[in-house]
Amino acid sequence: MSAHSRIDARAARWRPGPTLRRLALTVLGLALAITATLALEPYRAYQAAVVAAYLCATAGLTLLVGRGGQLSLGHAALMAAGAYGFGLTSNALSAADVAGPVRLLVPLAVGVASAAALGALLGAAGARLRGPYLAGLTLAVVVAVPAITSTFSRTLGGDRGLWIEIERRPEALRPYVGAEQWQAWVALAAAALVLFVLGNVGSGSAGRQIAAVRDDEAAARLAGIDVTRVKVATFTLSAAAAGLGGAVLAYVTQIANPGAYSLVFSLFLVVAVVVGGLGSLAGAFWGALLLVALPELTSSVTDALPVSAGLAQRLDGNLAVLVFGVLLIVLMIAAPRGIQGALTAARRRDMRPRRPARGATPAPGPAAQTQGDPAARAPTAG
Amino acid sequence: MSAGVVAPRAGTPPEAAGEPLLDVAGLTAGYGGTPVLHDVALRVPAGDVVAVVGANGAGKTTLLRALSGLVRPRAGTVRLGGADLLAVPVEHRVRAGLAHVPEGHGVIAELTVDENLRLGGLWRGGGRDLRDAVDEVYALFEPLARRVASPGHQLSGGERQMLAVGRALVSRPRLLLLDEPSLGLAPRVVADIMAMLRRLCDDHGLTILLVEQNVRSALSVADVGVVLHLGQVVATRPARSLLHDDALRHAYLGF
Amino acid sequence: MDHFLHLLSSGLARGAVFAVFALALVLIWRAARIVNFAQGAMAAATTYVAFAVTAATGNYWLGLAAAVLAGALLGLVVERGVMRHVARQSPLNSVIVALGVVMVLQAVLGIAFGNDYTPMRVPFSMEPLWVGGVPLLSPYDLYVIGAVAMLLLALGLLFTRTAVGLRMRAAAFAPETSRLLGVPVSRMLTLGWTLSAAVGAFAAVLVIPTELGLNPHATDTLFVYAFTVAIVGGLDSPVGAAVGGLVVGVLLSLVTGYLGSTLAPIAVLVLLVVVLLVRPAGIFSARQVRQA
């Protein structure tokens, strides 16, 4: 208990500090990232936009899994909700001849809202459930995505997907900024927003409540925490972040189709947050980067291999899945704290060779040590 | 020594005269950081009831868990009938003749009385011998015979303790380890259980190592009492003399 | 009405297979407190074994036997090689590792056989037999129901009548006490995985030819159905799995027959949400027992 109150006291004293510092860091990081896109070729800028879109989803998922202890296999479906919400709204506005920033911001907001609504529903259904049950429920959701899009194929475009009419970059910027650069800016801004919001939630009292519910529901309830509300809110927030990622991805690719949001993609998101380090926002960045980089790497390896056309076709795509699968198993067994956990540990060894002893307070459970701790100090990824 | 469930198995060499059945020396054990038991020495002669008593947290349960292998000792030797017990894997200690009735009796609530009992002797394989051993336990504990097909969770506290001891007997042990058999039972039932333990020892020659917080009951049936305090043995005496040693009682047992 | 009877009876046949697949989930849950999310992918892999053996020998039964054996072997390898080494501090860890196994298996199958559907032959006709002017079960449905009934009987006997069954149940319910009684708990855990994977392989060979078609991802939906069955019935209850399987099978058959097959996954999702909201422990859960 004494350790707890010490943290509380420190948080109270510093509360205005970290938020302002995080805001400054986020703005600075965003400015740097936006400047950097100007140096990128169009295709690389497009990839940067995709990384930023994935980052929204992995940041949301890492909050849910690492801090909340709830596993979702349905984040691809939540991204799909964001993408279709964005697409339908953008197309409707285009049909009504609405243009300007409204045609970008309103569809994005609708995308977030659709995913958050679905997330709230799933969170409520899953609130009384523990790990494997919620994972199974969200698995059922992601498996049902193609069924939903083909049932409502008149609206959602069926298997071929929904083409989206989007708001392009402002007239004034066109001589200086390429289409891909602009898309990357939008995506980076979205990712910065997600990281800022989730970073604040994770480090504040809400974050402590989320972790308390994860570690021991009964104890959290005794401490006056409304467990159901915390779980539903965590899931909803995580879903909203994924929805923004899906909406941004729809904006960047100008299409929403069920094939992009399959079970395999959901599993990729899980791999990304495990690789980065569960609960770590900086780790979510590493994971999102890997999701874009690794498939490209494996397909260039496949192209370079002297294999038959048939085998090359079978390797394409599957090889990346294989590498991700092996990575997931090996990491979970050998280094469950992921890349960011390793980095944080290394930095801590450098800067603070010895932490003060915890006195008579018993050490927190191993789960809390491996999952909660690194993320609490993780800065935004920018 | 009469024949029956608790008779030594054929092929087991009789203990040499004067040699204790269980011989523990220098035992140090614990969980994680600091050890709970320090340099514990203990001898249980064949055919005796030895009671280890002490306050809550003295290390009584840890002692039994170290003997049956659920806790790995850091140092010390444990010999059962002259053989090194620590070299034997937990699952095989029952073959060496060790039966451990854990804290809270360890009756498997989802299995029936009969299944619980048979489980005690499965290590020898099934068959006639197992059936005989189970039937002998039913003869010994009549209440169990009336509840053959009841699942464990329907039994009363006393019946559960009976079932736990009966299941240990089915394994035909040389040494029975009992962890707080009186826990949560009414005084009358405790008296019955203690009397039963004495009978198993007197009539069937079973050797028993009992740990108890209920000091009076335990010492009233035991031959030898061992006082454990903060993980160390502070006294080993004939049980009667311990009961009447006021200084020791006040210092370590709190009454 | 005729249509309804046909859907009902064929739904029972499908449900029988779902029941078996769900039973495989229940077996591991009881033994290890793990929901084996890799069970679908493992069953897909063993069905490819059945396909390859049948193609090579021309004999369906050899293929079925090979799949069951391959399932047992795969269960052994996955438990000893992977799951055993997962830290159990959080129940999510084993789920995440099982997902890794899914990715590895599906990728290997995709690389070896391609992602296209492979047709599978079966030894009995799938045309329904007409009874009194009503189309009811096909010979293949009858074969499935008979095979499932025999399997359930065999498993029931194994668990209630044999020493190894008693050991497996004891090890699942009370691992520590079981070790004290000489039960090799760790070996029982491996045996549980082996048995479960073999049962899952059997179910997949029965169901994949009828509706799913063989493909590395063929069992994704089957796993979701089985998970739903296990939730409806309660993960702790083998009897619940059997009844839950029939319920889900009939539901799917009716939805597919009256509303179209694309709605089947949505119907299952709705059922799952409703059961989770109303009775999260399942309808036949042995919860009272566990709390005693």
C-alpha cells in the first residue's frame, strides 16, 4: 500500500507536467515526421501513411491487451467498421456536393464513432468475461466480416469492396506537396492524436484503474472501482483508436474491402503489439513499422529466390505469415516484453544502475512487472 | 501387526532395530527469497505417532511439503527406511511408501468417493489388489461405504477427512503425513479423527507424522511431540511431558 | 414442413460433428485450462494428411486413420514443443502462442498446397434418402452420426471406466493432490493434448468434405462454431458440448436453409453474444461443482 500512495502523491504533484510535456513532444514529433515525409519518394510516403494508420490500431490494441489484460482478435473488424463508416460518409457527402475539410473530418469522425459503437457493444458483451472468452467472441466477429459485407452488398460493395470518393489535398498545397505526402500528413496527425490521448489515459489515474482491474478484479471492486465500466470504456477507447486507423487507411487507399480486414490481419495486429512489447505505445510503433516492412522484405526475398512460378505464388503472402507466426511464438516464450521492453531495460540499466529497495512491501506479481511497468514510462513514439 | 491396508508391502525390508523410519537432518527449505525452515532435524520411529506443533507460520506445512517434494529443499537429507527420499520424483514417492494428506484434505470434489479411493492405489495398477485395499478402507470407515457414488463435494467435513485418510491408506503407506486434520472440524469430530489415528497406529502399526495447530488434541494421541518455532525445532520430547511443560507451552504454543 | 424436417435432420448430423470438435476444446480446457485457439489450424493440417493419404492409396479409411494419428502426433508436438514452455502468469499468454501456431500451420499449408480449395471425396452418397416422401438424412449423414456416437461412447468409457481416464480427470481437477497420489500429471497433460488433437482431426475429416471444402483457412469458421458450442454448453462439460453441438448444428441448418448460407456466421455471432450476456458460464456448466 505504501508504494501505491507514493506513486499517487508523485502523480498528483506532476500531473500538469507530463500532459504538457507529452503534448509538446507529440507536436514536435509530428512536425518532425511531417517534415521528413517531404524527403520521401511517393511510394515511401504512402508506406509511412500506412504505418501511421496501423499505429492507430496497434496503439489501441496494446492498451487493451497489455494494460487491460483483454485480448481482442477483432481489431481488424473494428478497423473495418472505421473504414466503412468513413467510406459511406465520404461518398454520401460527395454525392451531396460537399467539399472542403468537412469532407475529410466528418467521415473520419463517423469512422471512429462506428468502431467505438461496435466496441462498446462487444465490450459490454465481454465485460463479464475473462481472456479466452473475449478472444473467442471477437474472433467470431472478425470471421463474420465477409458475411456481413456480402449480406449488405448493395451498400457495402460485397467482396469487391467499397470505392471511396475522398477529399484531396487543398488547392493551395498542390504545387508543393504530392498526393502521397498529404495522405501521410493526415495519417501522421491521426496517429499523433491517438498516441497523445492513449498516452495520457495510460499514465493517469484511468491507467491505474485499468491495470488494477487486469491484475485482480475482486480487489479492484473492493477498492471502489466500477470494473464493468472500466472494461467497457477500455474496449471502447481501444476500438475508437482502431476505427480511426481503419478510416485513415480507407482515406489513403480509397477503398474499404473485407479481404483487407481478415482474421489473418487481426493476428498480425496481435503480433505487432507482442513484438513491440505488450502495453507499450512506443512498442506499438515498432509493431506497426514491422507490419509494413516485413511483408515487403519477405516478398523481395521470394522474388530473389530461384523457385518455380507456382511456388513463388504460394510463398507470396504465406512466407510473411510464417515469419510472423514463428516470431510470435518465440517472443512470447523467450521475451514476452518485446522490443520496447528490451530497450527500456537497457536504458534503465544505463541510467539507473540500482533502484531503491521496496522495503517490506511485497513485490508486485510477475504479470504486473512484465506488462504494466515498461509502458508506464513509455513516451509517445514520435 | 495385523494384516490389512496398512501392513507393509511384501518385499519391503523391515526397518533395522533402532533405525527410525523417517530421518530428516539439516533440512532448509522455503519459497523464493528467505527460507521458511532452518536446519530442521527430525526422526520418526516406525510405529509411532509424531506430532509437530507450533504457531501459525512456524513452517509446519512447509515441512510436510518439503518431505513429499512439493517444495524443493535447499539443503539437508531426508531418508525413508534408509533410502534417500530427495532423489525420488514427487510422483514416485508414493511408491516409496509415503502418503501425504495435504492441508485442506485434498479430496477431489469432482470425483466420487470410490474414485477418490481408487486413485490412492492406482500407482500399483488396478485389479484385485486395488479392489481389496478399497474394500478394507470401507470396512474401516463405515460412513464412506454408505456414500460410494457420492461426489466429494457432497461430503461433510468429517467424511472428507476420513476419505482423505482412507485414500492415503489405499496406497499402503509406510509413513502417513497429515497436515492439520482438525482444520475446520467440530471438536467432537476432531476427537473422533484423533482416536482413529491412534487406532491405526496401535492396531495396524502405521507410522504417522502429524502437524497440528490444535496442540492439545495432537499431543494427546502422539507418542512424541516436536515444537517448531519460526522454522526451527526448539524441542523434541515425549508428548506427555510437552503437555505438562508450562514454560515451553507459554513460550511457543501460546496457552 | 418437409423442408423443415430435412433441415432439422441434416442439422443434427452437422451438429454431431460440431459437438465432437467442441469436445476436443473441452478436453484441453479441462486438462490445462487453455482454450486451444490452434485447434482449427491443427485440424486443417491433419485433414490435408487425410487428403494426401487417400489420394495416394485410393482408400478413404486409410486417410481417416492417418489423419487421426497425425492429429495425435501434432497434439504431442504442440504441447511438448510449444505450449509447455509458455509462462502461465497470464491466461492470455497461451492464447497468443496458440495464435502463433495457427499462423505457422496455415502458412506452411499455404506454401505446400496453395490457398485454393481442394475437393475431397467421401465413401457415401450425400444425396438425402427419401422416407415416406420426405427427404431426410443422406447416407453420409448417417455415417457421420454413427461415427460420432461411437466416438462419444468410447471417450465416455475411457474417462469413466479406465484407470488412465481416472488419472486424467484427477490430474485436471487437482494437479497437486494427484502428484502426491502418484499420478504423472505432466504426462496426463500431454495425453490430454494428444487425445484432443486426435478427436479434432477426426471431426474435421468428417465435416470438411460436406460444406467447408479443404483449404488452409477452412477450419477458421469451424473453430468459431466449436467455440460457440463450447460456450453454449460450458467449457467444463462434455455433455454440454454434445448438446450445444446439436443446438448450433440445427440453428445453422435452419438459417442456411431459410435465409441463405452467408448469414450462418452472423447467426452464430448473435447466438454467442446472447449466451455470453445471459449465461456466461454456459448452460450446462459444472460451475457449482467447481465452487464447492
